[in-house]
Amino acid sequence: MGMPRYKNIVSVDKTSEKRMYQIMSELKLYGESVVDSDNKEWHGTMRKFGIRTKPLVSKGLIDPVWIRLSPHKTVEKRLIKLPKNVCVEEITHKNKSIFQFSWRKK
């Protein structure tokens, strides 16, 4: 039997997607993550992040990514942030982690 089906998740391979795992872990712990976009190594990770989290953004479980531009009009930093009423739970399976986003109960 395979993994159970979860809703509102982002699956991350901890061994091959270390930057993506870092972002997701920071969201879980702090509710936000700041990415220095000057570093070209992050471009692929940010693309993956955008593709995987698009359904969560449309549901309001992740705020749209905020960017800060440099004086040269290039992206300097990106802020990824959760709304205050959203929590993240990490479910680990060997080398994979599933981050499940849900609304906090009042």
C-alpha cells in the first residue's frame, strides 16, 4: 500500500532538495523564510517552490512571495510567509518529508 493521500501538502526529498527542505523547515518553525536571490543556486529552487505551492497560494495557505528589488531592478531578496492562522506539520518518511498546511483551529 502506498503513502496515504494528504491534502494541502508539499513533498520534499531531503537528500536531493536541501534548499527546498530549508525553506519548508523555516516556514514550519518561524512562519516565514527569507531567500537571498543574488545567489544563482536558488533560482531552480524558487521555480520548484512556485510550482509546488501554487495551489496553496490560491487557497490562502501561503501568502504570495514578496520581493525586494535592488537599485538595478533585479530581485535582491524574497520573503515567503504564512498567514497567521496557518500551521505546518512535517510528516517524515525515510528520505522524504511531507509538509502539510492547515488552518489553525480557533
